[in-house]
Amino acid sequence: MGISRREFLMRVGQAGGYGAAFTLMQSLGLLPAPGANAQEALRPVEGKGARVVILGGGIAGLVSAYELNKAGYRCTVLEARERVGGRNWSIRRGTKIQFADGTQQVCNFEEGRYFNAGPARLPSIHTTMLGYCRELGVPLEVEVNTSRGTLLQCDRLNGGKPVEQRQMVNDTRGHVSELLAKCVRKGALDEDLSSEDKERMLAFLREYGDLSPDYTFKGSERSGFKVYPGAGLAAPEAKDPLPMHALLDANLWQGLLAEDVIDWQATMFQPVGGMDRIPAAFEKKLGSIIRYGADVRQIRQSPTDVTVTYLDQKTGKSDSITADYCICTMPFSVVKTIDTDFSSDVKALISETSYDSGYKVAWEARRFWEQEYNIYGGLSYLRHIVDVVWYPSAEFFSSKGIIVGGYSVENGTDFGRLPNIQAKLDASRTAIEKLHPGCSKELTNPVYINWGEIPFNLGSWVHGYGSDYANTYKRIILPDRRVYFAGDHTSHIVGWQEGAALSAHRTINQIGIAVQQGNSSKV
Amino acid sequence: MGISRREFLMRVGQAGGYGAAFTLMQSLGLLPAPGANAQEALRPVEGKGARVVILGGGIAGLVSAYELNKAGYRCTVLEARERVGGRNWSIRRGTKIQFADGTQQVCNFEEGRYFNAGPARLPSIHTTMLGYCRELGVPLEVEVNTSRGTLLQCDRLNGGKPVEQRQMVNDTRGHVSELLAKCVRKGALDEDLSSEDKERMLAFLREYGDLSPDYTFKGSERSGFKVYPGAGLAAPEAKDPLPMHALLDANLWQGLLAEDVIDWQATMFQPVGGMDRIPAAFEKKLGSIIRYGADVRQIRQSPTDVTVTYLDQKTGKSDSITADYCICTMPFSVVKTIDTDFSSDVKALISETSYDSGYKVAWEARRFWEQEYNIYGGLSYLRHIVDVVWYPSAEFFSSKGIIVGGYSVENGTDFGRLPNIQAKLDASRTAIEKLHPGCSKELTNPVYINWGEIPFNLGSWVHGYGSDYANTYKRIILPDRRVYFAGDHTSHIVGWQEGAALSAHRTINQIGIAVQQGNSSKV
């Protein structure tokens, strides 16, 4: 379907998840029958003390433990780190960021500010995650993902001066409407439209594009003002429209269309105080069920149970735990490094899975974007090695905030090829300077996250599942004997907490069936 | 320009203000030279004890008093009611709503909830009002004005079943893109587009409309899902597109385009706890400067001063105050009822000004829109006598909330012709039922506001300025001797607090010039 690799990355990673997968399945003719239910609702079967060992304390692991514990299972979560959450990680003053390559950073933000290094938004369609926030009492606030005051910048557009999103959106619609009205009036669509529909279409296009009575686009106050309306003598005057040619030249459509990517649509939320308020709320419920510092090294199954061996990072000694079932929520990037007795086909599928290295750069600064640009949340886009700047939705109108300058992937990108952290920070600073000339000198206390370099993640989200996505997906949502796979990588919502939570629900249902079949004493 | 009366109402009132005025001035050839500044910044001249009497404690009056007081003027605000704010009015448990026709309602909401009967949003481009919130420490939160989860309903569309905004927006764009791509490929725009631009245009349209490789629109996951993506076997499936013909039939474009009306664009805010937190913050600063219960009856000017006579509603006696200058912020609907010695041309202009009777209906209910529809803020539109439903942005995820069922004008509308309050409440309930079948029975504690019936307002915003808007505007932004006119009706931002605040700034600058010219002892 001609979807570029870049698009694939952006959609799977940042901007959605299932878009690319869906497209791929369609193109392969592998879609199941229309109307099939996406997923059965959670219906836990009474556990009656069945033992479940859960590998990984990210969202999939926490949801699994929380629900199974409620249903009478004896759960243990093995978490390699001293914190839960996995990629749900809010970085604050004093947080150490240790890369696999030995690089270390310590966050130096002022007390009270945070940076969501992993997930940072909860769309309202992600009802499972919103439901957990409600149930666990995690206070939410609006995450402004779209703001007409944000900017688009391209050296070839508007003399390199940033353009407000309101102008990009409405000038584009104005030109499209003018061109289509022209065709309708010429009769180019007479085969498609009845004469009544033609009239209605023209009336609609005048409204849609804010066209003049002669059906031309002469600019719109929707795009902003050259003379701002006040209470003085001068009447307001709309900005001159940007020519369609220049808009095509700039090719910044991603910035214009991002608001309608299904997972990015308003209304979106974020937990007050950091995304990690969600794992913190689960942690409070789970208590001693979680074993920290447990670095899983081996999985072995018998006809009656499963034994997981791990390195206890506090004692430096090996330990193990035996259970009736195991839920493996670790990313496949990590699973492929450990010793398992999975069947050879599952091992092959896991080893063929590749991961993206998502990155983010965050800075602490005076809120120049609010105070000088009237930008409150949302994202600006530009044509630069760092192509997105994301403004905070936390604590609007306060003195300083955390601004994200760059969020994409390292693998296969110019950004990823930059030689070192300093070069990456420089590229981030330059992007912010292009949007906000003179302001980049106020950027302080940078934090650079590259998920490919974070131990126990080794990637941000699945990049590809080998050559046969559909069959891989079908296989990995099924267990390998007593080991069930969960995590966003085993869902249609890759890269989102919702996918992780729903994968946990699926797994709980599957274990329920096994329990009902008396499967704790046979295979 | 063929702008309908309805459109005029909607734009001047609800949706903006200057759009219609601007259009009208353009069509009359009365626009000032392009590039002229809209308004000079506030630059108060030291008052040195000059006395200013300010008529009306709405936003224009409060801003005038606050700034002049800071600059060393001796100010008195005469406010007819026992509260400040004017149309900025948040209704809570126990609030009495007394109409001029004698009808009385008492708000019966549960403790802690409110309904903003007047202004209810602060767009981020209204920097003056946001500035006052910052300066006075009024905490703000996001007002969600656009949400892709809201609904559009028309009996002729989708069998009468409400359609999500995400589908309306994205299906419309899909069809428009398909039609334009067809024309481009047919060569209908060969005179307008170079062959290179044609290629780029087609590539753009594929992205813009989420078209198939053959440039047809077959539906988009941007519009939502028939099969929701989960972690089960079934792959996600986009909704079937609504036909363009049906969308034209429904003619619900207002609901689709409202998000790009310049004053309605994200990001928008609201004060936490009610819009009246703004007047309350001014009130705290002004203290005894405000005289409550002062019902202005007469204005008389001499060569050296101005005397305002008012009925003290507490004592029932007449009282008066003499000052060097007067700022009259009362709406012209009220000014025309009092005894003044304004020049005959000003009197005539004031008497020719007509006002709209904006209304709102609010209900208290369980948040069925959140819990069952995933709607968090924003507005739904329908083709009904009550054509808009507005969901609260306060206290998302809490148990109950205040939902507005109906916000438009009474004058000249079917709603206004309904015989009594009960019929209006019934119409509101029916609208909510059409959007949320089965839920309207949960609506309780209605409050119905009709600003035309509120004493000391007698209207919601200016409907028209007589036959010659441009010359009226030019005249009313100038003083009548010692009396200066302020209020949103003396700005290009009619119906918004920003216009009121900017009109106060203009007036303060004008009084500054008078003071500098030693105008307090001569005219």
C-alpha cells in the first residue's frame, strides 16, 4: 500500500499502533470476518488459590496481578527494577537514567516537576485505562493534544517564520474548498452529483472553506488576524492566506492531521502529577505481591507447573519460584535474551520480533511558549532532524515547565545517527530555537531518554514481527503450555497502556478457561 | 453577502462577535486602512485624585476601577445588584433567578456544583482576560470545547442515530478529498496546477482524506471503529463511511466547523469553581470602592463635572455622586431606559441599538455522557428546536455534573416562541433524549436563563446597532463630554469578556488624555 517505513514507525509508535498492523493485514488478506468481536470482556474465573507468577511489573503485569488477586489467585510479580511501571516512567529531580551502554544521567529539574519518559496521554477511547484510574482513585486532568496556537515551521514556508496551526488547518481547507468548488461549477463532477447535490455541495464548500461569495478563498479569520480585534477604531483583519503551493511545498501534513489519528483525538487525559501515579496506585493495592530486583533468567515448565529462576539483585544470588501458570509480560526484546523451554516455533517468532528505539528529549524552562506565544499544550511540528516539540499540559500558567523537544525513534533516523548525547541535545535545542527564536537559551536541565538503551526494556515498542505479522499475532496471543504472553506487543494497540491492559484481560480469561478445565494438574 | 440572520446571531452571539460586524463593514466599504493597529496598549496616566464614577460592576466596570484605582484615581462603582460580575454569573444552590416578567426560579443543584449562565469559556487568544486571571490569582483549568467523542444527530442521517463527531469530521474530509482527487486526475484543474503540483496534490489528498491507493474513500479508522482494536484475535475494523449525500442532507456543518471559529479554538480555559471567580477576585481588590444596590436613574453633566443619581435599593432613597469623569458600562438596553443629558445623536444611536435575548437551559444529572458515551466536554449538535448540548469540563469523572441543553437566542426563534418555561424545559429534555436515548429521565433541577428577562441586563449581547453599524461604532467609542462608554458592546469582540476588558483599557487611555489636557476643570 505504499506506506513508507517512516509512516509505519510513526503510526505504530507515536501515533497509534494498529493502523499499520491493520493495513498490513488487509494487504495480506488476513483480516477475520467483519463483525467479529474485538475482544471478550474480562470475566475472571475464581482462582481458588491457583499460583500465578507474573514476569514484569509494567501495566500488563500490574493489571494481571490486580485482577487475579481479586479473583482468588496467589500471585507474585517479579520485577527486575526497584520500581514498577515499566515504560510508564515519570522522571523527577534525582531520577537516575542509566543506559545499557554505561551512560548515566541524573535529572536535575526543580522539585515538583516531572517528565513522562514513556506514555504521556490517555485518550478517552481507552476506557480500560480510564476505568482503572477511576477505580484506583488516580486524579486525571486534560492533556491538551491539539491546540490551534501551536506552530508549524519549514524553511521553505513563510520565509522560514513559523505558522500557527490555525492558519495551516484553515488555509488548507480554504484552498481545497475553492478548488473543489471550481470543479463543481465547471461541471467536472456532473456524473457524480445531481444538480440539487451540486447546489448543496457549493453551499457546503462556502461554509467549509469560509469562501467568498464567488467561491474563492481570500483568507479567513479562522486562520488568525493581521489586525487583532480590539475596542479601538481599527476593524479586525484576517491574515493573508498562505498559497496552496507553499503548503504543498512545506509538506507538514503530519502536524495538521495528527489531531485526527484515532488515539490522539480530543478529549485526552493525563494523571495529575505524572503518569506513574497509575503504577503507584496499583502498587499500593498489591503490596508484598511484588518482588523487586528480580531479574528473570530462566523459565522451565513441567506437566504440572512452571518454574522461573531469577537473579535477586539485592543479594546477588539466584532464586526461583514455582507456580501453576506464568504470565510473561516482558517485552520480546528481553525475552529473547533469557533461557526458556518454549516450543521452537514460539522461540523463533520471539527472536524475529524487532523493537524500535523511541527517544524523547525534555528540558526545564520558563514557560516562554505560554507567556510569549499563547501556546497551552499541544504539539508543534517542523522539518528538522528533530521534528516535533510538545508543550506541557501540567500546571498551566505557572512559572516554569517541562518542554519535550523531540519524540521519535533512533533506529534508521538521522537523529539516531548523531554521534553522541550532546549532538542530540543540540539538535533538540535548534528545533526549539527555530520555533521560538531567542528562547532556546532558556532551556535547562535536559533529560534524554532512548528506550533502546534502557535495560529491561531494550526498545520502546514493537517495530516488526518478522515476515508474517498475522500468523505471529495469532500465535503469540496463545500460551506456550503454562506460559501466557501479555503486554501491548500482544495486542492490536501497540505502544499504548490500553493494549497492555487489554492483553492482561485476555490472558486472565484464558487462564480462567485453563482453571475451569482443571488444567492446574495436567497439560 | 447573503449572511443569514440566524448566522449573524450565532456568530455575533455565541460563536464570535466580529465576524459578522467585519463582514458588514467590508460589504459597506467602511474598513479602515489595512495594517492599522487594532488598539493601543493600556497606558494609564497618573490620576492625581481625579474622581471617576463607574456605572456597572461587570467586567468592563471592574477592570476600569481596578486599573484606575492603581493609577491614583478616586473611583466609585455603582452596581445595581448585590453582586458584581454582570453577565458573568455562576448559579449555585440557592441562587434566585428573578425575571423581569415576575417569574422566579431558585437553583436546587447539590452543594458544590455551578452553572455559568453567562460567559463560560476563555479562549487562549483572549490574553487580556487570561492576564487578569494570572495577575489576580484566579486558578484556571482547561475548558474542552472540542471533543471528537461528541455527537451529531439529525432524523434524516444514519436512521436518526447520533453520529460521533470524529466520523462527521473525517468522513466529510474523506469525501471532499476523493472528489477533488477525481477532478485532479481528470485534468479539471490542469489550468491551475502544474504537473508537479498535481502529483503533490494527489499525495496530499491521500493523506488528508485517508484515501485508498485508488484515491477513493472507503472509510477511515479516524472515524472510529466497527470492530474496536483489542488484544483478541479480531483485527480492528473502521466504521463504514456515511455517504456524502447523507451528510449534505443532515446539514450539520455548524457542529463540524465550530471548533475553528476563532474564539472557540483550542486551547480554552475556565476558572476552577465557576466563571464568577473572576469578578470575585476583582471585588476582593476593590473593597469599598463598590456601592451595591445602586440603581442608576439619571446622568447630568456640567462643564466641570458629572453627577449620577441612583436609587439606593437598601434604603429606598435617592442618592447621588459627583465626579470628574463617568464610565458608563451599562448595556445600551438599560441606558436607553434612564434619564441622561447625552447629545441627541448619542441618544439616538443608543436607542436604535437592539439586543439579543440569549438563553441557556442547565440540568443536574449523573454523568451518563461520560460513563456511557465517553464524552468529556465539548458540544453535541442536532437538528431540533434545541440544537446544541454542552457537556461540563468541571470535575471530570465525578458522579454528577451540570449539562447545558440549549444555548441560543429567544428573539425570532422557534424556541423563543414556546409558550412557557415548561415547554422550553421539555424541548431541552427532548434534545438530550435524542442524543442519549433513555437518559433524559435522569435530568433534574433545571435552571432556565433568558438574559432578555434579567433586570439590569435586558439582553445578552448587541443584536444590531441601527442602520449604520460602522458610524455608530465610531461614535460610541468616543465620550459624550465627560461620560465614556465601555462594555463589550463598545468593542469588536461583542459577547465576550475580552471585549469588555479591552473597552475599559481604551476608556482609561482616553480619560488619561483628558486628564493630561487638564480637562478636569474645563470642557
